[in-house]
Amino acid sequence: MEEFLKLKPDHRAILTSSPEAFSAIKGLLQTTGYETVYNVERIGEQKTGMATFACKHPMTGDCLAIIYGISASDEPSHAQAPFDFGIGGKKAKAMHAYTQHFAMRTNNIESLRGHLESRGAKFLTPIFNSADQFGPLKQCFSRELLDDEWFFIELTQRDYDSSRIGKEKGTAFSDETVRALYNTKQAEFRDWLKTQKKTKMFESDDKTKSEMRRLLEGLEPKGFEKLVKPLARIVVNG
Ligand SMILES: [Fe+2]
């Protein structure tokens, strides 16, 4: 297998339904050993934005970004979409958290993206070439995978020893990239609000399933995708 196809989980981004849910989940993580690696009260556009708290467990290496979408009176934030519009065609009253995206880390993001594009994958953003407090950080974000969910994947390349994150103090994300993702995503969502139509990562659900299964063959630890509910729906249960 080519080196760039060997992937590691980098982080999972979890949307929360309210400031209360956001604070409760943040509190749980802070009290169970997770170290803060990113924290902004509001980032985004003038109109809508999000609060983001990212943290990493120094022993397990698990990294989570917790997000609360801040809507405007006349426009919801895309980060509220699962709670405002539901998933799987229905709204769940008691849903307070939703896995919005799963970031997988590669040693060569250009090669991985090119490989996926040659197989028909569509990306929402270019490759953002930035840095965090540990070193160079490149990230790009796919189109959503399903019509009735809000889930997408992220590709990440960190040109430093990522095991330092959470063990040493420092920010592991870039404001510039977080803001660019938020704003691009909100523009995409604004189109969806008008048309109820999406451009998806792959053209059909069958193709999504086969391509994601193929990509996940390179992911270690094996079976991690089962911990990412919308992805498990595609590749495990689907
Ligand atoms: Fe992310």
C-alpha cells in the first residue's frame, strides 16, 4: 500500500445543540483528562458563527473538537443543521450531539486528494496550507457523503510529531483554516436552504460505500470507523 494511503484518526468534530450541551460536554472532557488544544468563543462570519473547543487525551491520543453553531435570527448556522433539520429524514427531540466530520491524517495530502479525485471524489475546499503552534498543518474538506445527513471527511497532514499534541502545551489548529472552513460551509448550506439539493462527495450511495470501504482499508487502528456514527451507517451497517 502506498504510504499516503496509510491513515490515522486525527480528530472527530462533534456538533452540539445548545450552549448548555456545549458546556456540559466540554466540562466532561476537561474533567476526564483531555487537554485543551484549541478554544474559541466565536469564529465565522459576521452573521453566523460557532464556538469551538478542541481537546486531546494525552494517554489514549483521542482528539475531539466540540462545536456549537451560533445562528442568526434570520439564518441558521450550518453547525445547527442536524438539530434544526434532522438526520435520516427525521428530527430527533433528544439529540444533542452529532459527529459532523472525521479527520484522517496522511503523510501526503496532495497525493491522497489527487487519488480520491481520480476516483470521482468531490471536495468543498482547496487544501489550506497553514500552521499551528507545533508546525506546518495542511487540511482539506470533502463534500458531504449523504443526502439525509450532514457528515463529511477531512484530510489532514501535520509535518511534525503529532503525538506531542496534548502532551505539550500549544494550539493544534489554525484560526485561518477554521474560519475558512466555517465560511465556505455556511455558503454551501445557504445554497441548500434555497434548493434542498446537495453536491455530494460521490455521485451515488453505492459508490460512497465502496469508496469509503476502500479508503478505510488504510486506517489504523482497524475498526475506528465504527466510532464515527454517520460513517458506520455507510460502511458497517449500510
Ligand atoms: Fe476538523
